[in-house]
Amino acid sequence: MGGRFLYKDGKSDEGNGGGLDEAAAAARAALVREIELSGAWAADPVWRESFAAVPRHLFVPYYYVGVLGGHERRWGEHPDPVARERWLRGAYADAPLATRLRDGELVSSSSQPSLMATMLAELGVEDGDRVLEIGAGSGYNAALLAHRLGDDDLVTTIDLDPEITESARRHLAAAGYHPAVVTGDGTRGVPQRAPFDRIIATCALPSIPPAWLAQTRPGGRILTPLATGLVVLEVRDAGHAEGRFLGTPAYFVPLRGQGGPAAGPVPLGGVPQRVREHELFRFLLALTRGRLDPEEAYALWEREGRPGRERYGITVSDGREWAWLDDPEGPYAWPLPS
């Protein structure tokens, strides 16, 4: 992706191609083709237009990549044109980008675009829907939603960290979008903007916050990361929702604030070594954490034919929440943390 990159201050990089906008448009088109080939938006191809239109590089003016001994910062105003080219190329890679570190710990990121496309397609957004996003991140996902709906006022995004919401607001404005950006605890939703037809979370939670159901219209949908998967819940009313996991693995930054999941190693003595790192077994462990002994989890997993994520689901009913395998009223069910 060589080229002559042009910036707002009039500076340029001499090369053998067009300016930043031209290079970014070419990179964006390549990303769209890659996502399309993956089948990520097969459930709702209208998302192709949003990904083709929204300039991701405006939402990641800098990001971090892991290098030996730490992280390397890549940014669009680097004095070296080769470094700027590397930044732009990375901005349109189908990969998650670490956008904010604190004491070496990742606190915010821009998700992998093909995973975002899968989530948005499965969210089932329809014209006129009001959508709440939990976890503002870079603002890119909110921009995709605003473009799809054609009305900034239909989209609300919330994050606990005021630095994140302020930067998301700036990125959105630079790209020409102005949805509601709220600073607050995402587990409480945004009652002043409710009710919503769709809620989508871009951070991991241990259970479903009751406020989300209360702020979702009956018949609405909630899509959220949980354990290492994505669950899609159909909301019946303020006290009831149910749905299954998608088959897609998903690893997200944990939600900070009230309800954030606790981390810690799980002792796996008694589980065969070949199984310990199996992705689907790790999902069962994460889903049943503290409710199912690892050896019991292994026995169940083998007995049931090493089930994929799509066989699991979540039910919320009258203040209770539980995960289940195959049937919400079946023999395999585990309460979620309150």
C-alpha cells in the first residue's frame, strides 16, 4: 500500500500512489471483500454498505501491537512515512486493535471487523430501531450502526471511562456521525434514552444485567459476549428473555464497573492434558465457572459428544438466570452469578 499520504495540515508523503483518502478507500474495499468472503454478514447483507462507507482509520488514530518486551504504538501522525503506511495497513486489517492501555493492561480495543459484522448481522437491526451499545470503544461500531439506520438519534453508546467516551465522540464527529455518547455504568443501561429495540454489548459480562431487559421493548433482542461466546436473547418482557449462543468464539475486554467478571485460574488436575486447551472445553469451563467441577465438566463434555457453542443457551426468568445445554428445562443447567 505505497502512496503519497495527505494530511489536514497539508503535509504529504511523496510516493507512487494517491493520498491518504485514496489509500484508505482501497484498503477499506479490500477489507470489505475479505469480510464478505468470510460469510460474516450472510444473515443481513445490508451491513456491507456500512463497512464500505465508514472509514475505520479515523477511529484508530493510534493503536498498539505486541512486540517482544511490551507494545509498539502505531499512529497516523508518525514522522516516518513508512511507519504511517504500516499504521494505515493495520487499521484496515481484519484484526482487533488495542486502542488504550493502562499500566500495560488492555482497557479498550477496536474489535475484529469480521466479528463485528457477524454480531451486527445477528442483532437483526431493522429500519427505525433504537439501539443501545454497551462499550463505546473507539466509536467505530456506533458509526456502523448510525450509518445503517440513517439517523444518529437512534443510536446510543455508553462507556464507564470518560476518556474513552470523549475520544469516541471525537472520532465519530470526524467521520460525520453524532449518536448519543454517554459516560456511565453500562450494566445500568441508559434509562433516559430507553426503550430500545436492540442492545449490543462489546465487552464480556458474567450474566445479563436486569436493567437491559427492563429497557428493551418486548420482542426486542440483546446480543452480548458471555464466557467466550456470543448469546442472542429474545426479550419477552422486563423479566423474561431466552436465547442460544452463536457458534462463533468471541474474546472481549471484560466490562469494568458493577458486574465485571472476576478473573483467576481454574485448577485442571484430573483433566487430560490434550483436553485442557481445547477451545470448546474452555468455553464450558467459562460458562459453568464455580458451578461445575472441571472433572465433572470434562465427563459431561465427553458424554455429550463435545458440544459446540450453539447447543448452549441462557434463560432469564423472574430474577433467575441460568445457562443450559440443549434444553432450558433439561438436566444440564447452571445458575449464572447474580
